[in-house]
Amino acid sequence: MHYSSIRAALHIASVFAIYLSLAMLIPAAVDLYFGNDDWRTFAFSALFTGGLSLGLALATQGRPPPISSRFGFLLVNLLWLTTCVVGAVPLLASSTDLSVADAFFETVSGITTTGGTVLVGLDGLPPGVLLWRSILQWMGGLGVIALGLFVLPFLNVGGFSYFRIESSDMGDRPFERFSTYTTSLIAIYSLLTLICGLCYAAAGMSSFNALNHALTTISTGGFSTHDASMGQYAGNLAILWIGTIFMFIGALPFSILILLAVAGRLDALRDPQIRVFAGYVVAFVVAVAVYLRVSTGMPFTVALSHAAFNFVSIITTTGYASQDYTLWGPFAVGCAFAATFLGGCSGSTSGGVKAYRFLILYKLLVNGLRRFVYPNSVASVRYGDRPVDDTVQRAVVLFISAFVVIWLIMTILLAATGLDLMTALTGALTSLTNVGPGLGDQIGPSGNFANVPDSAKWLLSLAMLLGRLEILAVLVIFTPAFWSR
């Protein structure tokens, strides 16, 4: 890795940090409006981080290096780490009295749209702190989409939405119209957030709560302004269905939403990963709703509403909860554990393994079994009507292999910090998949991460970043080959 590449990456990260520091003025204005003294904290944090970032940007400016995959990996990791560090400053300095580990965990959970929290007493926290957490998730969701659409495809790590867009008759390569495409992405993301917020407000949320929940629903982040999460509105089925619908939309490929909104391409909805995603969502929701109706006698409309909200929340890796679903019985708990792995579509705000990887893995398995019967047969792996090249196939197998290995290693390390096996196992899993709540009394849907040891919080923060950056994009920078000239 040449020095000029490191300098250029630092320059870009410092410029991004300047924009992030300006965003701190939004919660500062909100606190000032509500008469909360934390406005000074956000204003000072904006001045402090903005000044440092400006100094670093001036010190590192110069001719940009040639674009390469190694520079891309370095820049992606540095941008996300910078966002987490800078975003933690106002939380660390606020009246919440968070430790460094707590502030960093909360910020990583926000920017990676995971949704696990160390904060208690959310209903009484300053409005600026609540809004800052929501803004972090909203920006993180937008960053995740950009990561999947524009960055990882060129690094041959994940980013399968690029393969889908390339077959969509938008021209030779949609990235030749980068500015138009990016503008459409931001406009659609913002419009969906606005519509979601208006729907929440119309269904009975206060304006402030509707804004915060809209920001964290579209981003499939899951931060709430209430300790009870969406359990605060458990009796309002309209709010639950609004959340369900917009979480589902947030987990769809934004490349498809752009094709649909800008080009009127209804045929784009035939993307195979959408069918897979919708298929396992419907299967889990119906199965758990029927189970609740039979086992508890809950009215089917209520059972369906809560099953849909909670399982769409888990599958899309949002992390909201309208009830403590660990009390629904062993079948529901087993389904919740399985659903934690799934995730939405590539190029969406959701995490998890994602639907397209399951589809390609299934095709690889079928072809492998077929060769046991017909050893000389040749069958390509296809995604819809197009063959999947070896690079994508290899990326899928590498990702799933790395996912399992890191999950097991993280479980052992978390257990070494003193966590019980259930907490360690599901904590590692929900962090890697960016879901948020795990299972068990401590970090389950009715708990939080406040009492987790600081050492475990650092490990979980690392796991969240690994999961958000598709694992391989992080692991590669720890290889000797990456740093060799």
C-alpha cells in the first residue's frame, strides 16, 4: 500500500467527517428549541470535530492516487470507522454519562443500522440525543445502499445488485450516469422516509416520535424513542402495519425501486431475490400467526399483526419488537433464531446473509448433487435467466464460510467475557447480521446491552462493523498481501 493512497483515504474521510459534524447542528437546534442544555454539547461537538477534520483535510490534500481495489477497501473501512468515532463524540459528551465503550457501541449500532442499545430511560432522554441516534441510523441506511450498489461490486465482494442492474436495459453500465442515479437514490430514500413519518403521525404518533421512527424504519435500523420499543404502540395495529410495510420496503433492492420509480419498469419486480425474500417472510409470518392462534387463543388478526411486525423486523434486520416474542413458546423462539440469519435483498438497507446468497447457494447445492448422479454433466448456476459468473459464486461461498467461522469465534470470545452461552451465541449472531436484539433475558427483545461488560461491547462493535461491511471487505485489510507494495 503506497503512502499516497493512505493520505488520499485520510483526506476523503476527513472531508466526510466535516459533513458529519455539520449534521450535529440539527439535534443542537432541536435541543435549543425544546430548551434542553444539551444543545451546547452538540454545538461544541460540531465545532470540535469539524475543526479537527478541517485541519486533517488541509494537511492531507494533494493529487488523488490511481483508483484500485486496495484503495477501495482501505477507503470503505476508514470511512465507516471515521463515522463511528466522530458520531460518538456528542454521545460521550452529552448528559447521558456514557462511557467510551458505551458511546462507541451506541454509535456503531446506529451507523450499522443494528439497533442494539445500551441506553435506558429512553422516554426521558433529551430530544437531541434521541434524534442524533435516529439520524445516525438514517445516514447509515443510505450508506449501506451506496456500499452495496456502488462500492462492493467493484471490489468483487457482495454487491450482487450490480449484477441485477447490469441486466436491466438502463444502458451499458448505469454507473456512467452516476450523478443522476445517486440523486434518484437519495430522493426515493428521503421520500419514503417522509411518507412513513406522515403515516405514523396519522396513525397516532406524536410528530417527534413519528419523525424518529420513520428515520429508523426505512433504514431498517430499529432505534426507538421508547424503552418498550414499538411495544409502546402494541395496541395500535395500524402503527404496527405501517412499520411492517415500510420495513419490508426498506429491505427491497433500491436499484429496483429506482427502476420502478424513474423508468416505470414493473418487470424489475420479477427479480428472483425479491421472490425468495417475500417467500420466506410470508412463510414465517403465517406459520407463527397460526401457532399463536392455536397455542394462545389470540385473535387471528392480532396474532397476524404481531407476527408480521416482529418477524418482518427480524428478517429485515430492523430490530423493533412489539412484544417479547421469546414468551410466545419454543416454536416461535426457534423461528426467531432461524429468521435472524436471513436478511433482505442486496442493495437494500438490511443486513443478514441476504436472499440472493441463499438462492445462489441453493443452485450450487442442486448442481453439486446432480453431479453425483451424472458426473460428466455441465450445468451453469443461473440467476433468473442469466448465468452467475464464477466471481459471484466464489464471493457467496467465501462470505458464508467466513460468516460461520467468525460467528463461532465471536461466541467463544464473548463467553470468555463472562456472558452465558445463549447471550454470547445470539449476541454474536445478531451483531454480525445487524439485527439488534438477541435471545435471553439480558439482550432479548425486552432487554438491552447496558449490563454487558465493556470488553463484550468492543467485541460486539467489531462484529457489527464486520457484518455491515460484508465481512470480507474488512478481513482483506488484515492480510499481508494488502499492505505489500
